[in-house]
Amino acid sequence: MMLATEVQAGRPFFNEQPLTKYDICVLVGVLGDLQGQVICGMSYKTVKSIASQMLMSEVEEIDFMAQSAICELKNIIVGTASTNLSVSGYRCNITPPLFLRDGIVPQFLQHVHTALAIPIQTNFGQIDINLALQKDELFFKEARG
């Protein structure tokens, strides 16, 4: 809604490179009953198009403002999803977004190898939403008593 674009989901697939396959990734950690990462992967062109729309001016390079705009969009998407999960009875919190580029992965994320990816086609380009989540059985049992 924020981007005023049509969104069409494609066929989900298992992505064995959710952090290195894309020009840009924005990662949000999920904590609680479900734990892991939600990773939005996209091309430079898609990032520039989305940031241009959000900032209401042409973005030619992915600077701090463009990064901030993309991270804010990711916050809104994952925040809404975590709210919906909460309504369904799952406790979950999200971490601040982490902006990654050019396949450079910090050491603490080296364990993320496979994710369920959902390709989303927009007027700005394709965004793959990669879900690397698992149910935290210990947390789930303790929280439920």
C-alpha cells in the first residue's frame, strides 16, 4: 500500500543462497515462538526504484537515505507480519533491520544457508522474501506453561 503498486506472489522455492544471491539484502531477526531471519533480497535497480518512490526523488546511488528507506519498508512488512502472528497466538519480536550488500555476510550470519523464498513481483521489480524460521520448542513450552 505504501508504494502504491500491484503485488503478485510467485511460486515459492528453496533458496540455498538467501544472503549471497542478491545485490541487496535487508534482514530482520525474529525472536520468540518462531526464531530466525526474514531476508528480503533484491537487485540494485529494484532498491533504487523503491527508494525513489519512498523519498519522492530520483535515487541514483544507494546512499544512507536510500538504505534507511528500504529498511523502513522492511520494518513495516515484517512488523505487520509479526503482529498478525501475535493475533494467531504466536509470541514474536523483531530486531532492527540489517542492510547487506554485494553478498558480504557478517560472521554471525554464516549459519544461514537455506530459506523458503517467496518471489514478489512489483512495478519496481522483484523482491524475494526469504524465510529462515523455525519454531522454538523450548521457548514455546515455557511460555505456554
